[in-house]
Amino acid sequence: MTARPLDPPDVPGADTLGGLTARQLLRLCEVAGLDTADREVYARTLTEMLGPVAGRPLDLPPATPTFLSDDHTPVEYSLAFVPDAAPTLRVLVEPGSGAGGLAQNGRTGLRVVRDAARRWGFTTDPLDELEDLFFPPSPEGPLALWCALELQPGGVPKVKVYLNPAASGQARAAETVAEALRRLGHRRAFAALPPSDRHLFFALDLGDWDEPRAKVYLAHQDLTAAEAGALSRTEGGPPSALTETFFRIAAGQDADGDAAGPGSTEGDGPGPVRRPVQSCHAFTDTASSRPSGFTLYVPVRDYARHDGEALARATALLDHHGLDSTALARAVTAVTSRRPEDGVGLVAYLALAHQQGRPPRVTAYISSEAYEVRPPVGPLSAEAAIAP
Ligand code: TRP
């Protein structure tokens, strides 16, 4: 039998949102070493999770705006690199994309996650216990529910659900996170979190995990490398120097903290606004007051002129951690035919993850760019440089 990587059954046409993302995912699955059967299952799963927007022609604008990606594609990919193995492919989806309003978006998201739980035989108990906190009747904020799948061999993914702490208003976000942690049995976890500017996401692992995590994502505006190095609250690592070096390489800074990219302090006037750096604190053991995992996310697209630069930094980071970067270049051609230099944002984030008892993991977040490519930041033109 011959493989049909570009023409899978039950996938919409290539000129639709579902068709494009299914084809991107099929090729990424190949990069991640998944077999043909798994690839087809996962491409179909993505299409199903997208629901009605999957069939939406790409020449129409996005059905609804989404905070999930810069160009409002309700899908984002990531590759987590670990030593001596093919990278793990994950896909982040907004199942309620296209629903009329945030409340409906959340209800659709919950239904899709519960359908997935029935299909793959896992419990949604932890999510059910938090439903009133994250799904109030009139929700606010940048999202209602996102779902990420870790695409393991065998066709049954691990599932992660992302919720919005600001659902009852930004002013209640901290309280919502504290209550959610408490309900899950992490009584002293909230007090262990480092200072931050905002609580961005609350995430739960559902399904087949050895140690399911409850995760809190924090935003840190204008963070320095030294500050980044001091954010982890896990016992025994990562060393602050490791986090600092990661931050510097990802953000393109030299050891003095000087950056060459856009938004730097070079030149006059305020630079473009940069997204905050994020930290994630993972709690697995209710008997411990401390997190067992720490991840730092650098929005590399706001620190680079184009994706050529972002990819060079990703490669440098992988090399630095002794991880094989060949899959990264292949992943790029799996999602786009444009040259990396011709846009910025294909690589959305670079992350360094530390989980107790495991080697550090480097993750690259890859945008679908179904709707738009952000133009590269050009060199200052002569006129701009001498303008008053
Ligand atoms: N697009 C949002 C952001 O840039 C949310 C998001 C998508 C995100 N993927 C992410 C945040 C990966 C952190 C890491 O913030």
C-alpha cells in the first residue's frame, strides 16, 4: 500500500481552514516519526475538534478573533525536543472557535473535551470540579477554553485543557487561580508562586499522564535575564544560570542585556510593544507546597526581525542543550513554503521546560499562519533614521 500523506480520507479540501491545518499536521506527524495510521487519526481528530470552522474557505477572514495565535488561526503546533528521541508533536486548538461569543465558545469547548474523554476513556472530574470558576454565565477575557493534544504513537493523545483565570474579570484572576488550586488539593500552591503582572492561564492534564499537572501561567512584563533566572520555585533546579542563558539566547541579548532586535532601547522613542515573557508552574504532588515543574516562554517573534533569526536562536538553544535540531528545519517546511526571512511569527515562542527528575526540554511553538504572515521588521531606512 502506498502512503497518501497529502490526501487523507475525511479531511476537507486544501483551501479550507480544516484542510490546510490537517495537511500541516500530517506532515508534522511525519517529522515527529508517527506512522501513517497515527497521522491520519490525528489529522482527522484535529478537523473534528475544529468543528464547523474546519470547512470554512481560507479566502474568508477568520470566523472569530482568537488570542490563540497572532493571525487568529485557532490552531498552533509545538515540538518538544528531548534527548535521544524524535521530538514530541503537540497541537493546540480552540474548539469553540466560530461560536457566537465567549460563553458559547466555552460551552462548545467543554462539550468537545467531554466527547474526547468518552472516546479515549479518561475522566474529566478535575475539570468538572472547576466549571463554575472558569465558566461563569457572562465570561470575560481573552479565551474560554483551549485544548492541546500531545500526539503519542498509538493514536490516543494526551490531553491538556487551558482555562481563563480572568473569566470573572481580571480583578478576580488571582483569587480564581487560588481557589482552583485549592479545590484540586494543592492547598499551599498559590502562596508558592513568584510575583508576576498577571495570571494568564490555568491548565489541567487530562487522560493518560503518569503525573497529571495543574499548571499556572504567569505574565512578566519587561523581564530581565536575571529576573527570569529567579522565577522557578521548584526544589533543586533549574539552575538560575541555565534559565538566564536560555532567556538571553532566545531574546537575542548579549551578556549586558543589550538587544539588537525590534523593541530594543536602541534609537529614539518607544519600541513596538512586546508580549510579556511567561512562566509556568506545574503542581503534581498535593502533599508538597512547591511546584515540581517550571517552564519559561519567550515570545521570540517580538524579539527578532524575521523567522530566520528566530530559527537560528532555536537551533543555538537546541545545540546548547545537546538536542538534535534537524527536525526543526523539517517542521518549518511542513507548515509553510515561505522563506523564514520573509516574515516573523512562524516561531511564536521558545520555551525551556524543567520537570523534576527529567532532562530539560526545549520547545518551539510553530504558527499555522493560515490567515496572515506578519512582515519582517526591515532595517531602518535612511529617511526614518534622519526623521525629526
Ligand atoms: N497567542 C497567545 C500568546 O501569544 C497564547 C499562546 C499561544 C501562548 N501559544 C502559546 C502562550 C505558547 C505561551 C506559550 O500569548
